[in-house]
Amino acid sequence: MNRIEKSRETYKQLFGDEVPAAYAADPDFQDILSRFIFGEVFYQGSLDNKQRELITLVVLATNQTLPQLKAHTLAALNVGLTPVEIKEAVYQCAPYLGFPKTLNAINEVNEVFKARNITLPLESQKQVDEDNRLDKGLAVQVEIFGDVIAKMRENAPSNQKHIQDYLSAFCFGDFYTRGGLDLKTRELLTLCIVSSLGGAEGQVKAHVQGNLNVGNDKETMISALTHCLPYMGFPRTLNALACVNEIIPE
């Protein structure tokens, strides 16, 4: 099967038989797009289609490319992702994008779910409460990053210690502890999110080490970042790969 045939087969799995309207106006560009994304990138590395669509969703949410996010929410359902898995991937963006952009993404997902007669709200995946979210978040944080967390909290200036508490309770307590996605998946998605932001290389390096600590090897990270490439471009992809190679040399 050549690349054109591969792209058609992959596109059909994701989106069905519908031909994008843009083909009528920009057929050459759409051919390039389809061949590269669906004929080449989708066949690079060992990720399955569910992993690829989860990554696509968080990168599109990060970039706020909302029409494409809506299309890929449909594709995510078509490849067998559950509504909970889709929602949890988008929720995972909140600590890195902020609430307004995450809400924009959630609204697009909800429109697709309503069109598919998926009842909202979905079953809650919350596993913490107000009394234990800090402790449970800190435990997950230490599981991912190790002893460096204690040092980071200890070394924070007194007027910034609340930020460390927010990081533990909010980012890791409120989100990483949730059901629906396992820890390895959440950490891989976070790597893709912070890579897509651009200018967050310090956090990219930290999450490369975090991914390694939870069991995502270098090849998995390279596969994930390769999948991000068509959606975030070469500059941010190359910057992220440089971070991977710095933390895990060849």
C-alpha cells in the first residue's frame, strides 16, 4: 500500500467517507496534508489510533484550533475512545492552558457529544476531596518526579510557597488523580501539551524525565512528538526533541 492509499484508508477509519469541503478550493494543499498526516505520520512509531487521537485532541486544544478539535472529537469516537477518555484528555489541559482555553475546547467536545446523543454530564471521575487533594496530589507528583519535589517545595521563597501548593493540589491532585486515563497516558499527554505551547522547554525537560519515570520510553516520546508535528509545526517539534535528547542522550 503506497502513501496515498494509506492516507485514504486512515482517513476513512477516522472520519468515514465524508470529503473535506476544503478539497474543492485547495486540492493540492489537501493532498499534501492528507499524505503527510494520514499516509506518513500516522504510520511512524508504535502508537495506536486511540493514543494518536488523544494526542491530537490535546494539541488542537492547546493551539485553540477549535474546528479541527471538533472534527477530531468525532474521529476519537470513531476509533473507539470513550467519552470519558476524550473528556479527561481535554480536562488534562487546564493546568497548562488555563481555564478559558480549556473551556473553549470543552464546549467543542460537548457539541459533538450532544450531536451523538451522549448524555451529559458524564460519570464523575473525581477521586479526591477538599481534605486530601493536596496530599494525594503530592503523592502523585513524587511518584512522577521523585525526590526533586521535596527540594523544590523546600527551596521555594516564602512568598511563593502557595504556588507549590497549587501545583500539588490543583495540577496533580485535581487532575492526575482522576479516573478515565492512566498515569502513563496523562504524563505523555502533558508532554505533548507543554511541547505545543512553545517557550516552555524547562517544563518539557521535566516531563521528559517524568515520562521516563512512569514507564514511557524514549521511542514512545519520539513517536508522540512526531505525531504532534503536523499540528504544532517543525520549530516546536524540534525544540521538544532537543529536550528529549538532552535528558535521554542517544
